[in-house]
Amino acid sequence: MTKQKYVASVKEINGQAHFIIKRYSYFPELAGVPEVLDAMGMHKDFMKACALAGVEENQVIDDLMAALGLVRESGKVVRVYHANHDLEIKPHPIFRFPQTWLAKLRWAHA
């Protein structure tokens, strides 16, 4: 029966950290048979590197993050308020006073 082994590492390329995730297949009942590299993913984003390597189980992802010292962050809802609540949005003058603009173009009826 084939079993999976996952290895995570970080490598700096051009001053930016890249995550490398490797998935190995091995046969525990066969002694002396080396592990075979089954899939590998490398990306700046840890989750994308896991997706490239075919890692889908949350428990395995959590174990790999713990091995690298990473922590999953939960999303936050941030409310945005306008600084001036009494601000009235006015349309452009061309739409407020069309007859003035039409007179300047000599299209207005006199």
C-alpha cells in the first residue's frame, strides 16, 4: 500500500520567500525502496504552493504550516465610514444648468 509523505521548505529567490512543498510516495512494506517524488509545488503564496503540489487535506496543510512556523489568519470585517457624513454629492454644473452651457455653444433657444 502506498503512503504519502509531505515536506515543506522555504527558499529565498531574488529577495522574496518562496514556499516549496514536496509530496513523496513510499511503500512501507518494501524495505530498501527509496521514496519517490510524486509532486512538487513552489510559489510565493503558501496555499498556492500546496495546491500545485496536490495537497488538499486541511490536517496536512496545518502540519506543514506548523513545521514552517506559519499561522493561519482569519479574515476580519473592517467597516468603512466617510469622514464627512454631511457631504452632499452634487452633479456637475453642466447637468445642473444646461441652458447656460447650451447658450455658450449657441445651441439654446432664445
